[in-house]
Amino acid sequence: MLLEGLPERWYTYPTMTAPLLTTKLYIPPVRANLVSRPRLLQRLGDGLREGRALTLISAPAGFGKTTLAAEWVCGTAHEVAWVTLDEGDNDPVRFLTYTVAALQQIDGNIGRSIQQLLQSPQTPPLPGLIPLLINDITAAAVDLTLVLDDFHTIAAPPAHQAIQFLLENQPPNMHLVISTRETPPLQLAQLRARGQVTEIGERDLRFTRSEMAAFFNQTQGLALSDDVIAALEKRTEGWIAGLQLAILALQENPGKADALVAAFAGDDRHVTDYLVSQVLQQQPERTQAFLRQTAILAQLTPSLCNAVTGSSDAQAEMAHLEKANLLIPLDNQRQWFRTHRLLAGALRATLAAEEKQLAHQRAAGWYERQGLLSRAIEHALASGVVAEAERLIRQAADRTMLSGGILTVRNWLDALPDERVRADKALAIYKGWTLAAVGELAQAQVYADAAAASFEPDEQSDLWAKHLVLNSFVALLLHQDYEQAISLVADALEILGEEQLPWRVIALWAMAESLERSNDVAGAIETLRKAQQAGRIHGSHSFAVVEGALAKALNDHGRRREAIAVCREAIERHIGGEAPPTPMISHLHSWMGILAYEANRLDQARQYHQRAAELSQQVGLAYDMATTRGLSAPTLHALGETEAALDALRDASQVAVETQYSDVEWYRAWEAHIHLDQGDLPFAVRWAQQRDLTPDVPLQLFHIKKHLVYGRLLVTQGETADARRCLDHLDTFCRENGLHRWLITVHVLQALLAERSGNRRAALNTLSRAIEIAAPEGYLRAFLEQGPPLFPLLRDVRSSAPPFVDQLLNEAESARDTGAASQPLIEPLSERELEVLGLIAAGLSNRRIAERLVIAVGTVKRHLNNIYGKLGVHSRTQAVARAGELDLL
């Protein structure tokens, strides 16, 4: 639908989101009678030529900040992306959406991956998306300036953090301009110390006497005397807004200059009230009414003004007001305008409560008819007509939440009386979802319970289905009641139709997660297949997570080749077209790395893990990068980079504990596995004791690696009876739940236990069963992970699958610790220690090394101590010198 009376160029429809007003993206036109300010333009130009990162224009209202910025950027050689911010942009999604939209007017490729991420119901935090933006701006290879006007309207910390990160990592081809009424909460001291900021403040922006003379006499033709100009300079101290208002009064009353000067003896409010009364008194009554009624609007266009005033002649009225300098154009085509902010504020103060309410209601109706529901809701809330705001929120909440605007919906609902939200089933459900999305599950349940009381018995509406899905998430994540979660989702799926595909995908994911946690892998696979199909029809990149979950479930089931096919097809689909690959497919690359590792294709596995790391680093989320590195640990260990593997596991464990984003037990089980490989039995024993592991402990698929490592520990310790009980328990569990991949490992451990017990026949029979399962799918690492004790047995079961066993034996014999043999040290440096040593030689600090390697600073210090000990030195300088002598760098 087109905006009423306007061509389509005035707005845009991003995928899955509400339309954007492109008037927020236009550089304000520079007036023909503008007083140019070369002294300020020179300072701004010098800052750009000197390569400073930031231009900060900061002063109270009415000092010409926007005018100066617009004049300057129009005269630079840079391409310009302009965003006029408002309070609604405190929503992180909306803030970044408008910023990306502005930059895409320069290069359409900037921010495409961000747009895909913003379509996800679980949008990553705003600061984490800025690295993507930085990469895209760099790749655009065009000099550009990003202007954020009215930055004082942004109070959200995520936006401030995002801009701070942008400044700290700003591409060389970009310059940032911030125009604001107050100093932004950024780390400006550091920029000042480095000479990276050009600042224009209130004192700079005040008109000098010569500029005032040019303003009044040359551009306005008022011929004021030097005495009057001097008096105005003294009274206004160069306050541009006051001078503009003075012109409006003097144009109508040229003989009242003395009275005007006297009025400026008061404060700003006194001045404004005086001038408004003078201006309004000279206008026809219909014009006065028009200005007052439209004063509640941030932006004016004829059809909107007709709707708010109830008239039909807004076009002519606005033409008259523009000629009288009472309206400021916002675009070159003069379709959108705004009233001078000081005038608008004073005019709003003259409105009675009933007049304000009616104007806001009419504005809400106009925006609703244009499909701009977010703006409509803002006006409905401002009108105080709660029922109307509630109706609009019910219309907009679904699409807004599914396009990432969780905070926007939360803010709408927070603006309503809470008792009304709880009493309205739709609003209560949406409030519950906004809470569940940020992890406040206990509070989410409060609103879900409140909504339940408002439904009719046996209701079968879409809203009821969404309520069921919300309750399923609470049951799954808060109460770990998987049976209840599965039942709730099943009921919801009976109701949700094809037009509710996003909700069907969310519901199916919740069911699959519950089935998997209930150890029903086959059921989880079937459900994920359905979710995958629904996600394909919906066409959103945000559901790539479903395919990663499907690959994991297939691998658990022993269907490695099918899991590879799922990942390959998904990756090809998600990177198709002209858009760059979305970082959301990083976990698909991680799974391709794991599946390659299973077949002992270690170089290929490394490549997949490195690509996953690159994609996750683009997003810049600490938990995502740590998780990606943690998943690469088995491959690193198999390649002989054991210290790097342990670093990755420790960091991933720490982040998992802090965020509960992933299963910390998997990382810690792998850490124990590696220590067992190194012969560090005490470490593994402590690990098992800390987890209260026993041979008969209840088993869960989510923690299967933990139980397998514990079984291996018992075999290594020679605890025959306990080991047998533990492995028999695992054997039954894997068979009953179709966990064929893990049944291979169980059989291998059972074979080793039988061999240690002197029962070679049983050992060979059990190992043959493992090979029969593993050979068709290429599961080599299940055998190689157990090390040399297994290899003699393999030779005696070659007949089970000759090519597969031959490959196992060949790869076992060729395995070696990479890089250690060539070092002339008694205790060689690990791969990670060599990396750290190289960065020390390059002069990097501990903090910079940690950032480069994506590890903790404490981990860097531990590596340094190891390096010093192995090299026999006591400082960085000595370490670099000794490494040079040994040709280690």
C-alpha cells in the first residue's frame, strides 16, 4: 500500500518489517538565503582532511547544529548517509535498521547480513552486529560520512555501546558526524587525547556580530541599525533560534525593533512566548489554528495535516507558511516539513488537553491507514486513549516481534496500565513473549497465566495456539518438563495454519528440543524435518538454526552422510544470490567441521571451523565466538594442537556458564578426554568426582559425552566391575534411543575392557559390531580417539570391513604431534605457544594478543609462563631473543 497522496520514494518496505519513513534519511535542504559560516566549515573540513574519526556538534536547541552539518556534508567529496533520530530509535533493531537503510543509499551491499539477522526473533545484541557493518563499509571502498542527527534522543545503552565500538574500530574510508543537544555518553577523552575528534560547541555556533548583520540585512533585507544589531547580539548572545524568531516578528512589525530587543532580556521561555504571540497575532485565524493543531506532529505532509486538522486545504496553507519561513522543508521535493522546534513546543503549550488528544487520535488514524503502525501506536499512546493504543498494539505486535522488535513491543506494553495488559489475553501473551525472549521466564509465566483466565473453554484460535507455544517454552526452559512442553506444542500445531508459518517453526523447534532432551532422537529428527520445510517456505535465513539442530540429531543417530547433505544444501541455499553469506550459518560450518572430524578428514575439518570462526567473528558476540572455537577443539587436538584445544574448551566453558547459551558439560568432558590422552589420570578423576558420576547414574543424550568419558576413565583405571556396569548401561541406553554414533564408542570401550579382562574373543566380537556400524558412515574418529591400545585388536577384525580397517590402521600409524619434532627443546612449544610467541615478537600487549586469538587475558599469561619455562628465560625480551637463536619465530 502506498502512503496516501505520496509517491513510493518517500518510504521503503524492508523484508518482514514495518515500512520506514525515508524522510529520516534525507539531508535537510540548505536554504538559498543561508548565512554561510566559513570559519566553522574550515574547522570541519580540516578534521576530515586530517583523518579524524568523529565530528561532534553539540549545543542546546536552536543553535543551528543541523543546518551547519547539512551545509558542510553537501560540500564534501564524501558520499553521505544521514539519519535523523527520534525517541523511537531507542529500539536497537529500529536504530540499526535506519542506519543500514541510510548506508544502503550509498552501497546496497552494506548491511545485508545485518538485515538477515534482524529478521530473527532472537536478534543478537546491537553492539555485536557492528563488526558486520564495519566489514561491509570497508568492502564498499568508497569514502563516506555517516551523520547521526538529534543523537540526544538516544538513551539506550546498546546504541551508545555500538557507536563506541564503531569509533574504536572505524574503517579508514568512513567519518562519523554526531549532532546532539548534550554530550553523548561516549569515551570522548580517549578520542581527544589521540586527536581523533573535531568538536563544535555552543560557543562556536553563536552568531558573531558580522554574521548577525549578514543574517538580518543581507539575507532578510531588514536594514537594522548597528545599534539594534549590537543590542540583539548582547541580548541573544548569538542564539540563532532567537534570531530566526525575531525575524518572523520583525517582518510583520518592522517598527517594533526596540520592543523586540527588550523582550530578549528574559529567559528563553519568555522570549519564545513573546515571539509566538507576535507571530501568531499577525496570521489569519485559520493559519493560527493550523499551526496549533499540527504542533503535535514531528513531520508534516499535506494529507497528514488534512487528517489532523479536519480540513482539505493543507497544501495551500503549508505553501503560505513555508513562504513565511514558518515551516522547514525536510526534502528537496518539499513534500515533508517540520515546524521550527521552539515554535512547535510553544504552540503545543497552548493546546488544551482535549485538543491534544483529538490531534493525536487523528494522527494515529492517518498513520494506521498508511500501514505505519509503529507511528500510529506512538500517537495513540500520546493521546491517552488506552483502548485505541491497545487495538493497534494487537495488530502490530506479532509482525514487530517476529522481525526482531522485541524491545519496541515491550516499550509499548510498558506504557499501558499493567492491570489492563494482564486482563487482555493478547497483550498478556505478547508481554509474556517479550519477557521469555530475554530469559525472564518466571515473569513470562506470570503473564501467560494471566492470559489463560481470559480464554473461552475449548478455544481454538491462533491466539490460543501462541499461548500454548509460550507455555511450552516456559515448560521446556524453566521447568525442564519436556513431556508437558511436547503436549502443549502438539495442541498448538493442531491449530496453527500455513499462514502462521513463523509460529509453526518456533513451535516445532520447541517440540524437537523437548524430544531430544527426552532422548527421542528419531522423533526430534522427524520434527526438525517439518520445521526445516516450514522454514524453507517462509524463506527466512533466521531459521538456519533448525538445520544445524537437524544435522546434530542425524549424527547422533549415526547418519553422518545424511547430516552432511543437510548442511551442504542449507549452506548453498543461504549463500545463494548476490547477498553475502549470513553469519547465522556459522554453526552449519561448525557442524560440517565436526562431521569431517568424525571421518578423520582433519584438514577439511579445520577449514570448516575456520570459516565458522570468521562468520561468528563478524557478528562479534563473545558467546558465539567462544562456542565456535569450543566446537573446533576435537579437531585441534587431533592435529596435535592440544594447548589450543584446551584453551578453546576453557574459554567456551566459561562463556557457557556465564550465558547458559550452550552445554558446558560437553566442553568439560572433552577437556577430561584430552587429559586422559595425556596420561593425566588425576585430572579426569577430579572431573568425575565433581560431577558425582557413578556407573548407574541416570543418562541423558545432552550429556552423552560426559558418560562416555567416564566409561573410558573406568576402563583406564582398571575398575572392571564398575566399567562393565557403566558400559552396559550406556549400551542399553544407546540402543533404546537409536544413538548409533555413540553406540560405536560404547562398543569400542567394551572391546578394550574385554581385552584387559583377558577375554579376547568377546573383545573381537564387540569390536566387529562397532566396525559394522561405523564403516558405512565413515566414523573413523570413534576408534582413533581411543589411541594405541586399540590398534592391535583392529588387525584381528580386518575381515569385518577390510577397506575401512585398513584406512584406520594407516591413519593411526601416520598420526603424530604436529610441529613438535623440529623444535630443539627438551619440552617443545605447543602450536598455541608458538602463536603467542610470534605475537610477542610483533610487540602486541597481553590484551591485544587475547583479542587476536579470541582467548582470555589470563590464558595469555599462562602461555607466557609456559614459554618462559620452556625457553629458560624470565622476560618477553629474553623470550624473543632466545626464540630467534633457536629459529622458532
